[in-house]
Amino acid sequence: MSMALRIPRRATHVLERNLIAYKHQWLVIVSGFLEPVLYLMGIGFGIGSLVPNITIGGHTMSYAMFAAPALMASAAMNGAITETIFNFFFKVRYAKTFEAVIATPLEVEEAILGEVIWAVARGSVYSLGFVILMMALGLVGSPLALLAVPAAVLVGFAFAAVGAAATSYMRTWQDFDLVQLVMLPMFLFSGTFFPISVYPESLRLVIEVTPLYHAVNLLRGLTTGTAGFEQVGSVAYLMGMALIGVLIASRRLRRQLLK
């Protein structure tokens, strides 16, 4: 059996380990779903009631319909980052979980992929629940919304991979301040709460190369019926981001754990 086939299969042992570890901590999982729901209710419907309809690509929609897919993308990002930076850092630096894992027949790459799969699985639960909520509230404007769940899985995978790579550079808990310094501006300015067309062109070009912008662009296009070639570019961007993140994390953590 080739390495390409063996690694994903054996990586599921890490997923199984995490499922057992979280068996009695299911409230931790549920809490990650509540944040975007509260934002949707408070901003999407609360402030949204004061905002006129928004037109994108010839499609007019309510403010809540505009904001909902962006909050879904943010939930996928936050779930993946929380798992592969905060929890991953603790496992690598303090709990020494990875040292124990690679003492078994599992390789470093398998352990890392297993952690990424776990982060994606956790984010997928949030995404599925959020799509169901959007449908119940009438915030879906296209049958393509069914593709929003696998799209959100891709978003989670991309951010989980980059999160694992970022963890390999972190040395102390103070480094988390830098993570927040990156995530907060992305959350506020990546088209989450208003179209990026309100920005000057120079700033708009900067935003268009950020990962959350592509995540929001992809999910908004699918749920509102405005999807086109631009969303294909976002898929390619996120897939490349995931691949690069996994490669960097695997190489750096292999050197650190096996030195």
C-alpha cells in the first residue's frame, strides 16, 4: 500500500483519540456554534433591520442574508484556528501528546493530518448546523446552498492547515496575541459585515488576497445564488493554502519532534 493511501487511513486513529478525549466535554464543542448564531441574531437581524437591502451581482438580498454566510465562514475559521493553534500548541509544548503519539507506529505526518482532520470535523458540525439554521430563517437564496457545507469543510481545512503551520513557529503563550492581531482585522474587514466596495481601491486589493475574504466570497456566492468564476478562484486559493500549510507543519514539526 502506498504512503499516500496509508497516511489518511492511519491518521484516523488521532481522530478517534480526540473523540474519546472530548466525550465528556461536549459543551466545549457546542459553545463554538453559539458565537456565530449570536452574531447573526444581534447584528444580522438587529442592526440589519436598520440597513436597506444590499445588491451584489444583480441580486438584491436582506442584510441578514448578506451577513449569514460570512458568519458561517468565520465560524469555520475560528473553529479550525482554535483547535490547531491553541489546543495544538498545548499538546505539542506542554502535554507532550505528540511525543507519545509518534512513539507508536504513527508517523509525524499522520499525527498532524489527524489533528487537521479533527479540526475540520469539528468545524463541519458547526457549518452543517448553521446552514440548517439559515434555511429555517429563510436566509438561503439558491439550491447551491447545499454545497456550502463541503465548501465550509474546505475553509476549515485551509485554516486548520495554516494554524498547524503557525503553531510550529510559536514558543510561548504570548505569541497568541499575534494570532489575534491577524484574525480580528480579517473578521472585521473581509466583507463580513459590509461589501468591500466601500473601501478605497488600494485597500480593497489588499483585502482580496486575505484568506477569510475568499472563504466569505465562496460561501456567500453559494448561499445567495451569485456564484461564478470568482468562486472557482476562491476554491483554488483555499486548496493551495491547505496544501502549503500541511507541508510546512509536517516538515517543521518533524524536525522539532525528532531532533
